[in-house]
Amino acid sequence: MKTMQLIKDYFLFIAIISCSLTSFAQQGKIQGKVTDDKGIGLPGSTVIIEGNNKSAVTDINGDFTIGNLNDGTYKINISYIGFTTQKTTVKVPQSSKLNISLKEDQATLDEVVVTGVFDKRTKLGASVAISTINAKTLERIAPASAADMLKTVPGVYVNSAYGEVKNVIYSRGVSANSVGGLANDPNGYYYVSLQEDGLPVAAVNSASLSADYFFRSDATIYRVEAVRGGTSSITSANAPGGVFNFLSKTGSGSKANEFRQKIGLEGDGKNLYTRSDINIGDTFGKDKKWSYNIGGFYRYSNGARYAGYAQNRGGQIKANVMKSYNSGSVKFYAKYLDDHNGSNVPLIGKGFGNDITLADGVKKTDSYALTATKVTIPNRSDSKTTVFDPTNLNHSKDAYFGIDWQQKIGDSWVINNNIRYSSKLADVDSQTATNFGYLDDPTTNFLMGTLQIFRPGVITYKDRETGQVLAQVKQDFAGRTPVYTVLNSTLPATVPEKPAIRYAGSVKNYTTLDELMNQFTVTKKIKKGSITGGFFYTNSRIISDPNITAPVLSVSAIGNKTAPLDVSFVQDGTGTAYQVSDPNSGYLKLGGSFGGGTYDYNSNQLSLFLGNNLNLTEKLNFDWGIRYETASIKGNNNRAARTTKSGGFDGNPLTIYDNYYSVLGTDIINFNVSSI
């Protein structure tokens, strides 16, 4: 028996060792960094092992890791759009990390660019970092947003987690959309210029709107030119982070007829996505000197996290007509955009740093968006109202018309004038943030308004549809310090395991932006280069009315698509009943408990620039330039303050939900500022 036991123990030992060795052998990995020929990391590069389904995509710094590999020799392919694919062999285990430098495709180096340079030239002949993305590449990467298209540009990091708008772009260390405010406030493409056919999409950016509200890529785009640094900060307004110019097809040269149809499922494989793109273009006229192009898209999407209503719906139409003649051309162009876009709300997680994961019971396809419930709220007044409608989302409109004229004079002079008038609208009813709050946390009760009752009593949470009591919490005070005790609860717990609710904030604003832009340049060719001078002028009128912070608040059970709870309070002793949430919608604190107001101002900007391109030798090019800017802004800002009306909007002090709105008063700030 002892012998048999020893044999069993031996084989068990061997099996354990074998498993350990197998496990150990699978711990090999390939690590490396992918850069361009200047040593700049290429985020989004694809690294694939030949004959294996394992691959990796480089991070923001160009680094990658492919793990769980056996020891041995592997052949890998490294590719990046606009660069020549490279193949190499690597042994596992590695003696050192791979350093892979990709070279730009020669075909792209010979492309003529017009963005951020003093005159038209090839990428190879430019003294600044220029990247281009052509139409075929745009089709292949299938971008979900304008910012998504820029993921293939070296040195540019894009975070489009919020959806098709409110994206975050980092270029040359400068963030486009995350300067101050809430994490998902737009706050403008302030140091990064998003352009459409040579002019900024919007010259004014604020906390209420940014350029990506008013730009959508579709089949009418034939190329993107991205310029970082150098002359881009001279030829373009306020663009130290770079210029990203989306160029439209004109129909000249060849027919540009195209139709694309995308149908698919998002999220958990149940959420519909459909999009149609069309583009038609050709030459016409007796001498074929005229050309036209018209196209656009329509898209309907329930989103990766279905909230019970579409998260993206709308489209645009663009058109241009161009007349070419021996010494130049003139192009008339127009666009109309009407689009609704949701913003993804962060889910509840656990852990810290690199160990953050979704909390137990939370799925990545869960929706924490507000339900499709409209509600009438105070409109910064004790008598006027407006409607908050979560299904309106971020509603963007843009209508513009422009003329682009190019004229050659003799053999050495070129004049270009591009003028455009646009009328924009950002009509936003959007959720801004969400988090969980424990039932016994004073902060939770302060946000709901129960703490402000400042009396002992019982808070009751009910399901609004069934009337079922889900939780009750006792509110007491030790002196002036609130103390909360959970009496009973069937609400889901969170991390740590305590009864909790999910609360959500919101924002409402209606902002119009009317702009006139004009850029004029004159270029003189000289023996070894060119001299370019010109000006950029813009006049912008922006009005935001209303602009309400937290027009509604909401508390609900933690879970997917959970509806607002009914919240009430009964005072100890007297039995006085307070209705904390609106009985019709379930929302709390209607009308802007965190303030708001209006603003109305006019902005003028004038920029003068001069640049010189010198071809000193065949291999040495030198650019220099100067830019002078002056700007003025004149207008007013009327900030709202907490209402002083007794009993709130309806005059009833027992209805807590309308007692905390804001009203416009005498806090009007007039300003008239000029800067150089």
C-alpha cells in the first residue's frame, strides 16, 4: 500500500510540475516600441504575429506587449496607416525590447499639401510635421467621430469614449477638450484648430460648445491634412497644438459617385446601428470647366449602451459648385447639419490606479443615462418655464455658405480668398455625471434635498411604477450634525457592500453662434522659394439662453436603465409629509440648483501674418514667419442665484423638488476687453 501511495504521490508531483512548466512556458512575451523616423511614438500601430491569431495595438507612447507566448522564434508584421509595413523576427524570451522605426510611404510623401504651410508643397519638401489621410484609408478605418479619424496621426492621442462629440484630443502635449470644468465638458478645441476646407469649424469655443459639435466626416471628405508645430501656428489662429484640415471633394478631374451602407449591432449585439453615406460629383459644361459635388449622410444608432432611446440620430448634406479657368478657380460651397448625439456616462467601478475594474454586477453595456422622461422646469424665473428632455441629447445644427477664390497673376503671384458665413446652434439636454451614494451618507441626502429640511424623520424610497417601498432611512441630528440610519433596504448594494443609490446630474443650454470668417493670402514666388502674407478675420456673436447647471437631478437603483425613484420624507412627531421628488417625473431639484444664467457677447479677431520659405539647398529648407493678432470681446454675463420665493415655484414648502431653482437677478457683468 505504501508503494502504491508513493507511486500516486510521484505521478501527482510530476503532473503538478508539468502544469507549472506549461504555465511558466506560456508566460513569455514580446515587448517593443513603434516610432516614426523622428523617434515619435506611433499610437494605434498594429503588431501581428504571423501564423498566429495574437496581436497588439500600440498605446499613446507607441509601446506594445503581446503576452502568453511559448519560448521560440516569431515573425511579426508592424503596420501603421500612411507608413510602409515592416517585418521582423524576434526570439522569446527577449534579451531587450524591440525598437521599430517605420518609414512614411513614398507615395504619401509626394502628396501636395495646402494646410499650415506658406505655399503648396509636397510633404517631403515641408519643414513641419505633416500627415495625410486619404479617402481609401478613411473608408478602411471607419471612424465613429471626427476625432477618431485622427488616431492614425503620429503624435496625436484621441479619447472618444464619450461618443461622437465631446472628444478629447492631445497633440504635442496640448489637450483639446479637457481644460478645466467637468471631465466631459466640451471646453473647446482651444489650442487645436479643427478646420473644414481651410477655415476653422468654429472660431469661438466655450463651456457650452466646441468645434466637434459642428463637424461630421462623411463620403464627401477626400483627405485629411494634419500639421503639428512650425508654420501651423503662424498660418492658423491659436493652433500651437496643430491644425487638422478636412478637405472636401469637388467633382473635378473624375466622377466621384459613391454610396455606402452600414448596418450592424452594437453593445450586447442587440442595439441597432445603421448609416447611409452618398456622394455624387462630376464635371459639366461645354468645356468641362465646371464641376459639382453633393453628398452627405444619415445615421441612426441606439448606441453601445442602449438607454431606451436612440443615442445618435441625424445627418448632414454638403454641396459645392466650382468654376475653373486658365488662371484660377472660384468655388461656392454650403452645408446643413442637424444631428443628435448622446454622451456615454461612466459606469461604476472598483479598485485604484491600474487595477480599476467594473463593480460586481455591472456590465460594460449597462446604460446609466437618464430615462426618456420630459419634465417642465423653472426657467431661471419665478414664473417662466422650459422643458428638459433627455432624448434631445446634444443637438447640433450648422448651416453655412462660402466662396473660395484662387487667382494666379502672371507667373509668380497667387491670390487666395476664402470667406464663409455660418449659423450654429447647440441645443443641449444632457447628463453630465453619475456616481453612487450610500443611503447613510449626508452628501447623498444633501444632493437630494432631504438634509435641508433639517428635521428628524424618515426618508422613504419607492418604485414609482409599483409603489413598492425599496428602502427607508432615519434622519437624526446630534446637535447640528446629521446622522443617518438605514432602517430597511432591498436596494442593490455596491462596493463596499452597503445599501446605495445612483445619482445623476445634468446640464441644459441653448447656445447660438453666428460667425463671419475670411482668410486672405498673397504669395509671391521668388528664385529660391516664396513669400506669403495675408490676414484672417472673424466676427462672432454668441448667445447662450438658457444656460442651466443641473436643471434636474435624479436618484435611482444601481443597475441597467433604472428609472428615478420616488423619494418622500415624513417628519417625526408632527407627521408632516414632504414630497422630495417630482411625482410626475421622479426628478429632484428642478430648475438649476447649481446655478446658471445667460451670456451674450460679440467677438472680433484680426490676425496678420507674413512668412518666407527658402529652399537653401536640395536637402535644406528653411521657413520663418511672424504673426500679429488682436482680439476684442464685448457683451454681458447674467448669473442666476437661488430663488427667494417662499415655498418655491408652486408656493408649497412641502414640495421640495421645486424649492431650489435659480433665477436671473441683478448680477449682470458687462465687459469690453481688447487684447493683442
